[in-house]
Amino acid sequence: MSDLTRKVINVALFQAAWFAAVLGAARGLLWLGPLAMIPTLALHLALQENRRAEAKLLLSAGLLGFLFDTTLVAAGIFTPLQHLFPHPFSPPWMICLWLNFAATLNVSMVWLRGRYLLAALFGAVGGPLAYYSGARLGATEALPTTVGMLLLAIGWGIMTPLLVWLARVFPGKVFP
């Protein structure tokens, strides 16, 4: 399998899992995101040379994302549709989005490796847009405010380079 094919598959799986989680939450199918993530991450891990390191990256991203989103929910920045965990804890479908994002770091987003300023810029723009898009699709109780979007930009401007650094610490390396 070529490198380009792997990257295309990675992006396609990322998008499909993202929409399953967000649209599932918006339609009251809060279990759809976690369910969609099982085959997505299983295939992702199957294509990794160092599955243990990649699994550590995914779990680290899931934990950091859970803490990040829980802090934002507790601060009133946004309110995702809840499932399983009580307010203000980040729901499982959102934790899956972090796992999903982390699965791109050593494949389709490997171009960010070592480029922490670019990763910060990418996160500061892309992170808030993802939250805004999810809110527009109905996965949150309200759209983020302007201040909320600014705080999301700052948070993602920090989180993305951190996750890029973790991907370097836990390199999954795709099979040649």
C-alpha cells in the first residue's frame, strides 16, 4: 500500500468517524461515535508498525482531551450533549473525537511533526472550527460565544503542538 493511499484512508476514516460521533450525538445516538471508533481505530492500529507506541499516543490524547473538554464544560465555554458521564465531564463521544484526531498525527498529519508553531496555528484555527461545526450540526446545547471561540483557539493552539510532540515521543510508524 502506498503512502498516499494510507493517508487517503486515514483522512477518510477520520472524517467518517467524526461525522458519526457528531451527527450521532446531534440525533440522540450518543453511542454511535464510540461504536464507529472501534473499527476505525482497529484498522488504524493494524496499519501501524509500533502498535504499542501508537496505542499510548491514542490513550494519552484521549485522557488529555477528556481533561481539556471537561475543563471547558465546567467553565461554561460549551455544553456538549451528555451521555453516560454527568455534567461537567466530557462525554464518551467527544473523547472518541480526541482518539480520532490522534490517529491522524503519525499518518495524514505527520507534516506537522517538529513544526510546533505551525501546529499551534493549525490548532488555533481548526480546533474552534471543529467545535463550531459540531455545534451547528446540533451536538451541543448552544453555539460557542465569541469569547468561547477565542478560548478554544488558545486551548487548541496549545493542545495541538502538545499532541504533535506526543506523536513524536510515541511514533507509530506506518508499515512501508
